[in-house]
Amino acid sequence: MNRNGKLRIGIVGAGGIVQKRHLPALRKRADVEVVAVSNSTYESSEKFCRENVPSAVPMTNWPELVALPDIDVIWIGTPPYMHSAVTISALEAGKHVFCQARMANDRAEAEEMLATSRRFPHQVTMLCPPPFGLRGDRVVKNMLAENFLGELHTIRLQSFHGKYLDASAPAHWRQRIEISGLNVLTLGIYVEVLQRWFGDIDGLFARGKILYPNRDGYNVIIPDALNVLCHFANGAEGVLEFSGIHAHATGDRLEVYGSAGTLVYDFTADKLSAARTGDHELSEVEIPKKLERDWTVEDDFLDAVKAGNGERPHPTFEDGVRYMRVVQGVANSRAGNEWVGIN
């Protein structure tokens, strides 16, 4: 922290997610300043600084940025393939770390990040959370705590879009395993949400489909569509379906069935519906203003850094490892065409 009491932030990876989602919140705070930026090239770093934070210094190499002694926070906005290396280097350099999701390439990298964070308990770490289900999060948790659904038996999730339907389009970076790792479509995002509400997935069987394996000379091995049969530790069975090749997809939806009731979360419309056994139909569940959760991610992290009490806001690295275990399990199941236990 400088003499003015401001937290000094260095950004590694300054793409769209940082510019559109994180930077507006950072700008609102008078107690932080972005002092250095390292993007994929010096030119793009300089462009980002010029257009967004003219006082920041553009840099070519992220290790040099991480090593700067007067930086308090490393804000990672890169794709998953860089998360582990930057996080571990930053923690070892004495910095606090905010890391964009998905956590890492695979389970091994995620667990290394977690192990490193535990070596530095006074440095705050946080992963970027998913926005899906954020508004109704407290209401869902309350309904589950009140046993509205009874004993859960079926959890079904659908997350469909058609962004990869154009066979002539080059591979998106999320379709490139060397950039995105084992992460598939919205698998990790929604597993994070599901495990937050319903507990851990402890076993699964996964099948994937690649509609267009050749993308402008690049061989795609990340599935364009994925189906996962899974079991939750609470006894519920899960059916999770993901696709980037569904034309006219109607959006993302969760259905949860229990012995006493049903809950449906339309993530696209951000609406919650439910009914008890014996009701004639589902009814929309009001999400009271006082229970709505807003996007406060940047403040949650920065406030924890300034508090200096060792508290780490959610999603923690422990939360990230929990969903990366499932991501790894899906890859292992597909490779072996077998049921895989998650532990």
C-alpha cells in the first residue's frame, strides 16, 4: 500500500472480462489504483492503458510485473492456462491474488495453487465467481435449509448455446485445450453453483461429442457437447447437459426434484419457480430485495485485503479445487469410457 493508503494493483491479462466486468468496479474505489498492466503483447498492454488507465505502466513480461516491489495485488484476467504459474509466482512474491475463473487447466494445477495459498495464509486469494444464480442464491439456500424439497432425488441442468455451429469458424480459445485446459463449455461454472447448493458430486460418467473436429486446420479435442450422469454425496442423481452446437437454444435451466417439492431456476431469465407435492403447478418465487445478491466481487476481495485479518472471500481456492475435481473426473471418464469416483 502506498503512502496515500491506496492498494496498488497490477493486471496480468487485460481482455474483455477485465475491461467490461472488473475495471468499472475498480474505478469506483478511491482506495485502489491500477499501476501496471501486462497483456499478451506490449502493444495490447499499451492500448489498454491508454484507453482505460493512462497512469498505468504497460509491460511486456508478466513475471517482471509480478516482481515489482510496490504492487500489493495481482489481478489475473488471463485464460486458464496461465492461472497456476501467475498465481504461484504472485503469492511467492508476497502479493494478494484475484484470479479469473476457471481456476486452472486441470486438477493438479488447481491443487498446487491451493497448496501454495496455504503456505501464505496472510495473503488474500479469491476466484471470480459465476454470475448464474447469484440473484436468487440466498432464497435457494433458505428453501433447502427449510427442507422445502424434502429428500432430493433428481438434479437436472441444461446449458445450451449455438456459438460453435459455424463449421467454417476458427476454433474459439475455449475450444483450444492448450489455452482452456480440460475445461468444457460451462461445466465448471455450473458445477460450482450446484455444489454450493447441493453438496459435492462424488461420482460421474461423461460422454462428449465433437461436431466439427477440424477448425481451419486446428484439431479440436474439447467436446462441442457434453452429457454427464452424476451422483451427489447427498444421494441425488444428476443429469447435466452442455452444448455449444444447439441452434435456437432456449437458455440455461436447472430442475431439482425432491420427495416434497420441485424447484426450477431459469438462469437465462433469472427467475425461480417452485411447488410442493400436491400443488397444481409451479409458481414464481419472489426474491425479496433484501435477499437479492448483487455483483460485489471486486469489493469483496479488496475489502478482505484491506481488513488484513486473513479472511478469504468465496469462491476460495478450496471451492475451486472442488469443481476442478469434477472437471478432471469428466476428462478421465471420457478417456476411459467408465464411471469415475470423485474424491
